[in-house]
Amino acid sequence: MKKRPFLLPVLGGLGAGFLNGLLGAGGGMLAVPLLEWSGVRGRRAHATSLAVILPLSLVSAALYWWRGWSSPLLALPYLPGGLAGALAGAWLLPRANTAWIKAAFSLLLLWAAFRLLTR
């Protein structure tokens, strides 16, 4: 793994946390390229980004809940499918070609951008 300046992870974490806190998602889109730039490749970068995003998401969710902006009860119906999807994705990652994963993710981002721009 390449040695990068200490400031890169700090600023990257700040950016990822800001995106997660402001948008409710998006920190991984910043974390994966920064991890790759730091020398973490492919599947390891994707998996490591989850270790970065989990605590950031928990902090954001706790603050939103504390302010009364979210409710765990509203999230509850989504958890079984979300957990099954997480298991399926974690099972698929080591078996899938990372080029296909990047292409699928790119299409997902384009679709999300289209939806945001047309609403």
C-alpha cells in the first residue's frame, strides 16, 4: 500500500461524513476512490468503505432521530429486505468482476442523478 499524507484520510473522512450527514448517503462514493488512491484496491476498497461509512451513518441517524426527523419504526419494514440484500451483496462481491460492479454502480448513479434533476 502506498504511503499518502496524513491529511488525505482526515479530509476524506470529513467529506464522507459531510455527505452522509447532509444527504443521508454518498460517503462511500468519496471513500472508495480515496481508498483506491491510497493504494487499497478493488474489493478491499469497497469493503473497507463500509467500515468507514457505518459509524458515520450511525452518528447521522442518531442525530436525526434525536431531532425527531426520523423514526426507527418507519425504518423497520425496510430492514429485512435490506439485511437480505446486504448478505447477497457481500456474498456476490468476491465472485463478481470489479469492472462489472463499477459499471453497475455508474448506471445507478446516472439513474439517481436523472431522478434528482427531473423532480
